[in-house]
Amino acid sequence: MGSFHVEVGQTYQFRKTVAEADVYMFAGITGDLSPNHVDEAAMRQTSYGGRIAHGALLVGYMSACSTMACADSRDGGETPVSLGYDRVRFLRGVRIGETIAVTYRIARIDEEKRRSFADVEVRLAEGGELAAVAVHILQWVPNAA
């Protein structure tokens, strides 16, 4: 690798079928029991045709890819820590039972500020329709001496 822990263009991927258990556990943990996520009968009456995963759960799946980037880069005297996600957009609902494919691509590095920026996409595995996007920022902090 170059002079930084990650390089522009490095890509990490994660796939998962969104299970009913994922949605219900997330609802219980967060307290977000919106009918959008837990009331199949009500959501069948909408254009979604059934329950959809929480947007924040999709961000959690994005985090799986950032963890891969961090695990791949644990040498060099610094530890990567998430500064958060910018420009998060949910472009379509993800139904329970649909499989998502997350792609995390290092897009930019700021060596002076010790930060990396990744473009993140969540797509449906079947058909490739874009469901969510974000920019993830990692801060690379010095390890203790």
C-alpha cells in the first residue's frame, strides 16, 4: 500500500438477506416499532406491499463493510474510528426477505487530517436496484505509545 492505510479504489462487499428477525430485533433494540417495520397488514395497503427494513438498519449493514476495511488495515500505528455517515439517502424500501449487496469503495483520502472517505451503496442483489447511499468517514487515530 501507499503512504496511507487504505487506497483510493479499494472496495469491500457484504451481502445479506434481510430477515424478519433482523427487523424485529432492531425494532426492539431501538424502540422504533413503526408500522412500516412491524405491521404487515397495514403495509400491504401501501405501495411497498409489505413491511420494510429500518433505514438505520441499512446503515448498520453499511457498517459491516467499514469493519472489513478497518480489519484489513490494523497495522501502521493508527486505529480507524468511524466519524459517521454523510449524505445518507434511502432511495427505496427493502422488504423483509430481500437480499442486499453493500459496496464500500474508498473514494478519497485526506492524509493531513488522517481521514478516509468511502462511497457506500446498498443495492438489491436481484436486479441491482439502488436502495441506499452514503459517504462514510473514517478517522485514523494514533495508537498509544
